[in-house]
Amino acid sequence: MSASTQTRPRYATPTRKDVTDCRTDRIADLVRTNRVRGSEVALERRGGRTYLVTRPAE
């Protein structure tokens, strides 16, 4: 019997993380940690805030 653990989360719906106060050199690290199996990762501005948005791959 073998056990395995997932090292990366799986998302079924788009996720949004507020990065408004994040240093710009940290955003690349956040993209790497939030990317899930080829999902699309983008920055989005809404109401004066900036979000890192992950959309699952189809």
C-alpha cells in the first residue's frame, strides 16, 4: 500500500488573492505557488485593489 500527498492545491473554481500591498518582487513567487496544472494566472484590478486570479484549465 502506498500513500501519496498532493504538493499543489487543485481548484475547481477561479480563486482570487489580494496582492495590493504585496511587494512587486513577491508576485512572481505567488504566481508559482498558485499555478495549478497549467491554469491561467493573471493580475486583475477592481475598485482600487489588485488581485492575483487563478482560473482552472479547461
